[in-house]
Amino acid sequence: MYTFRVKTIEAIFSKYLSYLIIITSFLTACSTNKTPDIVITDISIIDIEKGDVIEHQDVQIIGDKIYKIKDHQPADSKLTETING
């Protein structure tokens, strides 16, 4: 009976360890802390729906897509190509 219980515990542990590895891999792949390839800094964005001009914004680009638009901050990474707007 003891042998059966050990095998069951090992099977359960193995199963949960597999799930943990899969979940960790998924969360790592979905990480939002991506480093942009290019940052266009301190520009004005025009909201075409409202007609508002939003000044002092940074546009982060990854690949060929806009990744994020955020308030202007001094460049903090030398790994990213920066274009002053």
C-alpha cells in the first residue's frame, strides 16, 4: 500500500510541475515589459476623433507597429534608437 501511495504522490507532483512550467512559459511570453526598437520623443499627438492635440508624448515602436504612446520622459535606455520630435 505504501508503494502505491508514493507512486500516486509522484504522479500528482509530476502533473502539477508540468502545469507550472506551462503557465510560467505562457506568462513569460506575455510579458508587457518589452523594449521598443525605436522611440520618437516629445511629439504632439492629434486625436482625430476629438480634434484635441496632446503635447509632449513619446511613441514607442516595436517592429513595424506602435507599441505604446505615453507622456514624455527623458530617454532611459541606450539600447533603444531615439528620434527627437
